Amino acid sequence: MRFMTVPLTLALLGAGAAPLAAAPASFPQAEAQVLDLSKQLIALRTVRGEGNKTAEALELVKAALVAGGWRADQVEITPVDDTAYFIATWPGSDPKLKPLVISGHMDVVEAKPSDWERDPFTPVVENGYLFGRGASDMKFDAAMATSSLIELRRQGYKPKRTIILQFSGDEETTMKTSRIVAERLKHAEMVINIDGGGGTLDEATAKPLYWTWQGAEKTYNDYLLEVTNPGGHSSAPRPDNAIVQLATALERIGSYRFPAEINPVTKAYFEQAARFETDAKLAGAMRAFAANPQDEAALAILRANQAYVGKVGTTCVPTMVSGGHAQNALPQRATANVNCRIFPGHSREEIRAELERIAAVPGLKVTDATGDESVAAPASPMRPDFLRAAERAIAKARPGTPVFPMQSSGATDSMWFRAQGVDSYGASATFSKDSDDYAHGLNERVALSNIKPGLVYYLSLVTDLTK
């Protein structure tokens, strides 16, 4: 991987607070459009399956862009199965420059109205929040980025580098459109993924604590463990019992700890995030791990904490099990699913072979069960141009807010771009309290106080990366 020298990295990460700046400017038309477009998008049920309205949602974004100055032929909506993907192009003045891609997704996870306090597909503004499925993941961010580009055009900005706005249509499920889009845009210079990163607000004061950008993510992968044997009558037990053999394998995998690992993104995260950890023992472990990833005492503390266990290396855990066919018969087959989150730098096949070695059960078959819905991808480099632009944008939008990187244990469209060799950075403008994190859950919400600083952030970031 390509990374900066340590002194420059620390300087760009900002060991102290960012310099103070003037209060964010106002953009009345754009601010109104963010809320209006967000509400229109939330009202459409963009869920995989029958009645999927993703294409309709993308038509709303297209209409907004065309009204804002894009030609209709510069905005493409392509159907794929029951969904669609979106690519809008704002040509730059220098065709020799590779484009900047602003990336997101328009689909959402399912939501059952009977479980919610409010109908998930009826946008509701209440007590300073916008409620609805997709409010935080990620229709509000989609509306914010769209409105920001329209505002830039309204101000007469002329980018030197081409700007591409794209939304996939099945990021929450199969990621088929995600793969297609990344293949089509593999010529890009950089991707700003607005479905990653973001800021944290203080629980008591609601003031910004820090903002993180996502520079890497672990690979999601499922493995099928299977044991088969002849079976027989339960009154005549055999030594090779499929359920017992599988249980032995699962016990070994469940108790195994993959080697601890660190990369420049996670090292910087532990160093900087330790400043905001209120538990002194945990903060000390974070600093100790950043200094020495083989520090067993620090590792024990981090692995015992749900917030950090996924950040120190690959994790694999059994999630489903099935076996036998009758109460009075020896099992002929027993299976289990093991879900892994693989640290960047390891292939899916490498981990499959490792699981087989850990289990060490004769006759056990371990198969990659994910198919083409996931791909291993390296961490993005700490590029000075991105870091400068991101820190400048946050300093304008949220003066004094510390900035540092993070690695996600979940999956986003960034992995498909990184696998194509395109640097991708999760860099949402949205800030929230930890207690307001309802993405994928009930009563999803986003604070409307994000609108004004969010616009300031995007106007600065996009301009700096395309001028």
C-alpha cells in the first residue's frame, strides 16, 4: 500500500483541533431542497423484491439535476433486475483529468410498519429530526450531495475535473449494481463515498466531538461447513457422527483468535480515538496496541470490548447450524455457516483454508458460500490531496473538530472501487449522537441540524478536489 511519511500524516491528521473559522454560510435554496428531496426519497419504498421503487427514486434525483442545469443525456438510469443504478456526469474543462466520483446507494433495508412508531415510508419531521427508513442510510446524504452539486452550479462554478454522481441500487443486498458501476467507473481518480465515515456528537451538548473518514473495510464472507457420513439407526451409534464432528469443528473455530493486525488507517484511528475514550483502561489499551500490535495485555482488553474486537484483526463466528433428519436416526449430514470479517490484505481463499486447518476434523468440507457478492480489497492510501480537502471542509463546516481515519467492519460499495484500483474514501458530512444511530433499525432518524454545515462541507470538498 502507498502511504505518506509519518510527519506529513500526523500533520494532516491534525494532532490538535482544527483552526477556527467563520460561521457557516447560508444557502436557502439548497437547504430547502435537501429536506424536500430527502422526504420525497424516503416516501418511496426502495426495498429489494416486488414493488421496488428504486428506479422511481432515481428519477427524482435526475429531475432535480436536470432542473439544476444538467442535460437529460448526462444523467443515466439503467435498470438491472428489479432495481437500477444512476450515473450523472458534470463534464470538467480538462478532459485529460480523471473524474471525481461521488458515490452512494438508493436502496434501503426492509422495514415493517407494524414495528415502527411511525410509518417507515412516510417521512416525518419532529423535534429537529427527519424520521423514516433511509433517513440516515442514506437518502438524506444522497439529497445533500445532489443539492450541493446543484448549488455549486447555481453559483457558477466550473470544475476542471469531471464530477460523476452515482447511486447503486442494491448495496444492501446482492451488490450487483455496485459491481457494475465500479467496473464502469474504474477510470476514476478518486471516489468520495458518502455512505461511510461521518461525525460524532456529544451526547449531552450535541456539539461535534470528532469526524472520521473511512479508509478501509473488512471483507464480508460466509463459509459453509459440512460433514456427511452414512448415518444409520440411533440404537447403534458410530464413531463418525456428523453432528459431533461438526460440533468439534465449531468449538475450535469459536475459540480461535486470528493474529492481531494493524495498518496505517487503524493505527491512526487507535492513536486519535483514544483521546475520546472515557474509560482510562480502554484508552490505554488503544494507545498500547497502536504502539505494539502484539501487546497481549492490550489485545485482551480490546478483544473483550464489542466496539473494538472487530478492529484488531480478522474475526470468524458461527452464525447458523443444522443437522440430522430424524430423532431416531444417526445424522447423515450436519452443516453450519461461519461468518468472517476479513482484515484487509487477506484473500477469501486464504481464510477458507485457515478455517479448515483450525477445525482439523477429518471429512469436514469448508466451502466459500458468498459467491460474487463480496470481494477482498486493500486499504486506500492516505492521500495528501484528499486529507487536505477533507480537513479544510470540516474546518469550514464544523470549526475546531478533530479529524482522523477509521476502518469499517461492515461492507460498502467502496470495496468494489478499491478492488478496481480506485482509491475510495468514506466521507459523509452527517454528524449524529451514538444514541441516535438507528440505521437498519427501528425509527431511523437524522438530525436536520446537519443541513447547513453539510452543504458547506460538500461545497468545499468538491471544489478543492475538482478545481
